[in-house]
Amino acid sequence: MIKQDEIQLLKRFFGGSANIEEEKSVYNLFYEHAEDKDFKHYVQDELKKYFESHKADEYNTDHIFYKVNYLISQQETEKKKQLVKQIYQWYAKVAAILILPILVGGYLWFNTKNVTNSNFAMQVSENIITVPMGARVNFTLPDGTYGWLNSGSSLSYSLPFNDNRKINLKGEGWFNVAHDTIHPFEIEAGKSKVEVLGTVFNLYAYPEEDFIELALEEGKVKFTPTENSTKGFEIKPNEKLLLEDGKIKISETEAYKFGAWREGNLVFRGDAMVDVAKRIERWYNVDVQIMDDELKKHSIRGTFQDDSLEEVLRFLSLISPLDYKIIDKKILNDNTITKKKVLIYKK
């Protein structure tokens, strides 16, 4: 049975007015009441009221993110699609911009796995945040660390979290890490480990890429390649570290520009066309094919703010020796839908 003080706590949580300690208490409630039908029904009812009574520009997406993911994670696999459809209907009433495409795709939820350690009798849960192509998501971790995940990225961590601040990143993330001298914050990303105490940085580490890039805005971080774990590299503000082909290169940069994607900016800084194509694929959730090998190494510079796919391609065709063709989505005989495709040609 849900208690009155728990109801008041949840109301503050749903309204976005709960402090960090209260949010931690809410997370504990979710685990304690995982099998409590009254609690689950109350959460569902309050969520529905909240979605129906708030406009899109009033949304605290950090809080909604956790609420929605909690509900989805509690459903059995066969029920997930129905829940996503129901929440989509609520969101349609208020035209939410950020989370709507994620819910429609059905990709964003916490996958919770419980593991019992017989020595300590402690329950450990693994939380995974997955972002589909064409979306960006902001998050807040239990220790107060907050940040953003870019298109096609995922972040995983275990609970309890505060005493063991370790996460795994696949993709690109911008982090503002809560300061804690006793418990360093660690990120495993591809063939690297990043250690911080409290700092702001952008980390690019997609598994399909052959490089890892870190740009530091504030504080100090230690970057260690896993293939040479005895040697770490300390990075200072406005420095960029690049790990490529097993080699480390550190250079000065304007670090804030590397996190510009959080604000809807698609930035190319002299990138090869083959890398630009990958970024466009993730950003717009399309397939890009470069039809001429000579174009793959062509250097591209440009900044785009909330521009459409066609606007970006049109600009690239003006500054580069390339042309393009867009092939729209198709519905196949089995009712599956193909991705939009972009063909890049040499002029």
C-alpha cells in the first residue's frame, strides 16, 4: 500500500521540484514497490495527469525521461508496444519535441537486470539508456551528474551508483560531472578509460569508428588507453585528445564547440566526407552512400543549426564538388519501411 508521504514525494518528483536527495528516495521507491500494483497504478495515473496538463515548453525532460523509462522497464516484452502507443497518445496532445520520436520508435527505456551477490546480499541493477538514430536525450545520474547523449548512443551503469561511479559509453556524450573527491567518476568507452572528479567535457566514442575523441571544457581528466593501461594522459581545459591507430595526439582547441550538438548544431571541422556521411546518417536517421571513392577523403567544414537534411545537402553541394539524390522511404510487401537513402555523387 502506498503511503501518504510517498504520494507527496512522488508529486514533487513529477512536478520537477524534488531535490537530489528526494530524487534518490524516489528511485528507491521504484525498486521497493516494483511488484506493488497500487504503486504502479498510482504512478501511471499521475503520469497521465501530468502529460495532459503540461505544455511542451514547460516539460522538465530529465524527470519525464526517468518516469517514462521506469514504466516501460516494468512491462513484459509483449506489453511494451502497447505502453509506448498509450504514452504516444498522451504526448500527441501536447506535441512534445524531444522525447516523442524516441517513444514512437520504442527504443528508449531502462533495461533492468537484477544480480544477487551472495557475499554481500546486495541487489545490483544495470540501467541502460539507449538513444535511437535522429534523436538527442538529456539525462541526470543518481549522483547529480548530468549531460546529453547524441544520436545512436547508449550509456549503462549499475545501481547503487554513488559509491561506484562507473559508466560505459558507446557513442557520443556530453558530461557535467558532480564533484566527489572520494568517489572518482569513470567512463569506459571503447579502448579507453576516462577518470574525473568533477568536470565538463565531450566524449566521442562510437564502436564503429576507428578513433576516440575527448574535448575538455572545465576541470581535469585522465585518459588511459586500455591497450596501454599503465600510461594515462592528463587533459587540461580547452585541450582535445585524439586516440587513433593506437596513437595519442593532444592539441589546443575551443572545447565548447564539440558539445554544440546539444543545441541542435551539426558541426563539421574539416572532417573527411566519409566521416561526414556517418554523422549525417546518425543525425537524420538515413542511409548515406558515397558513390565515388574520390569524395571520401574530401574535407568538409560547416555549421548547421536545426537545418533539414535537404538544406545541409544543398549547402554541401555548393561548397564541394558533389551532388546528391534523396530516395524516400518505401513500404515493402511485408509492411516494413525502408530508411530514407542519400546517394552522394561527384560533380
